Amino acid sequence: MRCIYCNKVFYIKRDLLNLFNTNKEYICNSCYKKYPINLRYEAVMLDKYSCVIISMFNKKYNIDYNGYYKEYSKVFNSLLNKKDYFPLFIDFLNLEYETLETLDCYSKLVKKNLIILCFNLKSDN
């Protein structure tokens, strides 16, 4: 297979149990180490509801995040089964006063708690 970031050819180690499975990998091990995933969990209390923000990366990389579809889908599947939460998916989220006001209005509109999955989160701490 060919890495979508460095364009290097890499191979997936197979054994007898997964010899005939078609596993697609888009990122080689060196690029996976170069752009590591670091899940970050933030809980924000809104006016009537709460908001949970999960970001996948510490900083903003100049890459195509579609290569991390397996990790993104695993986090998404675990969040999708939460009751009383409305899921949102955002590329980049900046936690400012205006953003919190918008999230508060949105939670009142859907009448549920919010769960946000984003690639990058910038907070003013």
C-alpha cells in the first residue's frame, strides 16, 4: 500500500488468520508516529444542558485527516450510542465566549446535551 502523506510504499503484516482479509491502511507507521492521536476530553456546562468536547489531535497539522478514518469511526461509534446527547462533528473548534454562546443556543434548540467530536480544539485557558 502507499501512504497518503509521505507516498512511501508499506506492507501490512499478515498471519494465517487474516491472510485473506482485505484491510486497507492509508498511513504508514512513521507518519502515524509523526502525527500522533491524542484524545482530549473537555466538559463544558451550558445554561440548561452540558457539552462534551472530544478532540483527536493536540495541534493543527497540515494533513488530510481522512487517513484516520478508522480511529475517527471508532470514537464516533462509541459516542453515537449515548442517550440524551446530540452529536456534532467539527473540524476545528475554538472555545471562546461567542462559541460557547452559540453552543448554548444550539443545545436549547435541539433540547439535548451536546457531544462534539473535532480534530483540533483551541481553548483560552
